[in-house]
Amino acid sequence: MRSDLVFGAMTHVSNRYLLAQLASEATRKLHKSGARMQDTTNDVLLRFSRADPIGYDKALPEQRAVPLHPKGARPIVRHKSEVAPLPPVREILNTLWEAACVPGA
């Protein structure tokens, strides 16, 4: 029965929502056309009861052979900063107020 398979799979995955997500994803990936979806789901649950489907070993980062940041000196690129002049706050408020007060605008 499928309930026995579900309870067997829950020995490795205690969260029911996570089990449903993992089972549906694995069923989609393992399903072969021409086979019944129910049989594929039962097979996935049986596999989950035998081994941990989460696979904590894969979650650990691998050692990289090449360092991400080389230790060599990088050239310094100087940028000229440009300052954009802004009108005083009173002018902005006055123009907005005038635009709001104009009838038909």
C-alpha cells in the first residue's frame, strides 16, 4: 500500500511538505513514457525509504582548484565624478504647486 511507502519514506524526511515536494520532483524526473505514473511514484517512495533523498553530502561546497580572487595587483582606474546641479527645494515645490493650481491641466 502507498501509505506504507509514505511512512517508510518519512524515516529520512520528517517534514511532510518537503517529502511531497521531493517525491513529485523525483517522479517527474524518473518517469518513463508508457509507464503508469502511480508505479513511478511508488518506486520513488520506495527509494526514499532506502536512502536519504535530501543528500546532505551534496550540499557541502566543493573545494575549488582555482582561487576565485587572484592575489595579483589590479590596475587602478580613475573616474571623474560629475555633480549634477539640483534646483533648490522651494523652486521644485513652487512649480509643482503651480502645475496643480492651473485649471484644465
